Amino acid sequence: MEINRESLKRLRLVCHPIRVKIIIELMKNALHSKAIAEIVSESPQLVSHHLTTLEREGLLWCTTTGRYRYFRVNEKLITDDMMYVFETLFPKEGVDDGKVKRPSE
């Protein structure tokens, strides 16, 4: 089984505990950084750092409304990569060969 470099890079980015919390909240709905910081109980500066990193790598999309920047998950990238990991770690019952195919291929 082969994972391309871009997918591996995204998976490494998503594995940080604070980023996992951020992504889970953003999968529910778009939020601005201060709201995210309150929800995940981290400082706004730390959350902003993680948001910037995730946005730069294409895992988040951002829109500006007034003075607030609202972030949302790029569901295509997150869903494919995370589903691959979940299916690899927790194969469905009845899979006897242990091979998991990457979704959307």
C-alpha cells in the first residue's frame, strides 16, 4: 500500500491534538478564531498559529466578514485522508485480507 507525500504531509498536520480539536469543531460549522479558542480552551494566539498553518496547507478555507475571519474545513482533503486512516486502523468486519482501498480512487 502506498500513500503519496501530500497525503502523508496532511496527516502529520492533522495529528496534533489541538489541531484535531479545531478540525472537529470546524467540521460542525464555520467559526472565527476567538470562538474556536474559547471552544477548545486554548489561547487565541496558539489557535491562530494552528489556523494559519492549516490554512496555508489547504486544509482550511477562510472568508472575511467585517473584521472577523471565519474558517471552515476543506472537507475533500480532510475526509479522504481521515477516512483512509480510520479504515486502516479499524477495518470493517468481514475484511479477511486486511487490505483497505483508499476512498475516492
